[in-house]
Amino acid sequence: MAQPAIVTTARGLVLVIPWLIWLLVADIILSLLLVARAVLSPTAVYNLSSHTAASVWLWIQHIFETANGAEITTSGDPLPRAESAIVVANHVAWADFYMIQHLAVRSGMLGRCRYFAKAQLKRVPFLGWGLWAMGMPLVTRKWAHDRRELDRVFGGIAKGRWPIWLISYSEATRFTPRKHAESQAWCAANGRPQPRHLLYPRTKGFVATVRHLRAAAPHVRAVYDLTIAYADHTGQFGAAPSMWETLSAPGLSAAAGTGGEGYRFHVHARRFPLEDLPPSDEELAAWLESRWVEKGEWLEGKRLEWAASPAEG
């Protein structure tokens, strides 16, 4: 039997308020690191910001998995411990970053995760300053205008040989029916394949990232292609919990008939050595397109698998 909404809300507040307080403290610490760069080395700032970020992310991951019972299953290639990589993933919901962090914790890279984020965040006090101090790439997605920002981020990674997972949601936005219809129309008009269950990927950012890091940062050794899948207790494929559910609802993966939410969470990983990727920009764009077509077929297989073995409840 589901908990009353007021009980779930109260429970969520008890779990989240202490984390939010620490998030504010962490953002202040990260913002102060911007000033500390005058006396500390860039590598010291990067390492301190990584440890601070890891404490924030591990706490919220604990809320999701341990306190709220989200069971994340995985498949695919094993990811080496402490390996620096470019990470690409599909984008479904707020919960996506929990899927990525689950693998990052296993690989000892949680604090080293750096996401491509919106440039507008630069103007947000503390939060935006903290992301800047961490070395997050803050971009407009208009790659011709982002050259200086990419040079800043890639330059630090290369010069400092900083360990990193540089993460991009290559579709640039979350999957919705409306955006899927727009993607289908664009693919039809431009003669491109439309991946199943996905939006067509934006290739320019991926190409720029591979081109820069392959040339200047040999410690970045691979591309990780992560495919994220969800279903709810009704069997609806692609249905993910809301942000507030991930923070407040108990029994996220428990059967709905027992008072849980009945969600399924899965992430499939593939590892591609960077040296094996094609050399030219055009070939790299086609390579990413091929990965998205394959991801779509994998997602369809997962949909059929889950449909054949529905969650209890």
C-alpha cells in the first residue's frame, strides 16, 4: 500500500534538507576555490573541487539507492578502474545522472565526473561559480561560439593530465514525444537514420571533444557509450521517476503491490579505445550516428525483454 502523500513529502524533506545544506556549503567552498587559484596550482584546485563534488554526489546517490531502494542493474563491457574517458549517454530524465554515477562509483571516478552544462549557469551565484571552479564545460551548444570555453577545459585536462570522465548527453536535450517527432522529421528531411527510442545525436560537440583530447591528452584512453533504460510498474518503457520521487519515495524498485514504486533502472556500457576511432571529423560524426542506431536496437531488445518478464505488483 502506497504511503500518503504527506508522509512521503515529510520523509523526502528529512532526507533532502541536510543534503541541501551541505550542497550550499560545497558550492561556497567551490566558489572560494576560484579565488584560491591565485595561490594554488590549477591541479590542486581541480583535486580539491573533485573531492568536494564527490561528497555531494555520493550523498545524493546514497539517498537514491540506499534510502529509497533504487536497484540499478548493469550490463555490457567492464570499465577499468580510474581510467579517464569521454562518456556519451542518452538523456531520458533527471534520474540519468544516478545511472552514470553508479558506474563512476564502481570505477573510482565519481569526483572526476565533469558534465557539459548550459552556459547560462555561469550567472548563478555559488552554483555556477562552483561549476566553473570544477572545470565543468559551460557551453551554448553553438560550437562555433564555444571555442574559448572548450580551450579552457581541454587545456586544463591536457596540461594537468587530470583524471576525468567528460560526460555529454549527445542528444542535447531530454527525450519527449514532441522532440522525438521533431527528430523524426529532421532525419526524414536530411536522409539520416532515426534511432529507435532516441533522438538523433548532435555530433559537433563529440567530434570537437575527441579531436582535442586525442591530440593533447593521451591519458584519456576511451569513449564510454552508456545506454540508459527505465520502465515503471505498469510496464511503460522509458518511464522514469520524477526528481522529487528519486529523493522522497521509498521502495523505488520494490513491487507496487508491496507499497513500492516498481521502477526498473538499467545502464548498458560499451567501451571503445580512443585509438580505434576513425581519424576524420566526418567519420567521427558517422561513428556516433552508428552508435545511436545500435543503442536504439539495444533499447528495443530491452523493451521486449522487460515486456516478457513484467515486474511483480
